[in-house]
Amino acid sequence: MKKQHHDILARYSAILELHEHMLEIAMAGDWEQLIEMKSAHLCQVEALINFEHNIVVDDSFREAKRAVLMRIAYAEEQLRDQLQARMAQLSGAIAKARNTQRVKHAYEGGVAS
């Protein structure tokens, strides 16, 4: 395999490691750090796209790349599940706050009468 192919696979592996670390952070509930890491992730992906442009691939490289991409997709799926759970949690908290406000306003309106 060519050196360029090794370099590209190393970059994909770095993205995989970042995904796995982001998943750990999401599972720990450190949402602010996750947001900061997402910026680093996007920068790595963009750099990879620019680096990989016009690279000739062979079967062994394609298979190695596919294996890493499958692991990235799995980590991304798990991260998405964590984010969806967090969104559901926040939606519930917002609905509860709105209900509390409605009750408060109804009570204040009834007391003022």
C-alpha cells in the first residue's frame, strides 16, 4: 500500500478515535465539551477531504478504508442515539417548565381577581 494510503487511513483512524472519545463525553453528559470537540471533528474531516482528493485507490486500500468507515459509522450511530436521548430529556424539561409557567400564570390571574 502506498504511503499516501497509509496517511489517509491514519487520518480516518484519528477521526474514529475522536468519534469514540466524543461518544464517551456524550455518555458522561458533558455536552459543552462535546460541542467543542465537534468543531475539531469537522476540521479533521475537512482536512481529510482535501488530502484525499484525487488519490488513486486500489482494492486493499478500499477494503482498509471501508473497515474504518464502518467503525466510524457505528460510533456515529451511537453518538446520535445519545444526542437524541439528550434532546428528549431537554424537550421534557422545556415542557415541564412551560406547564409550570401556565399554572403560575393561571394561579396569579385567579389570585388577582
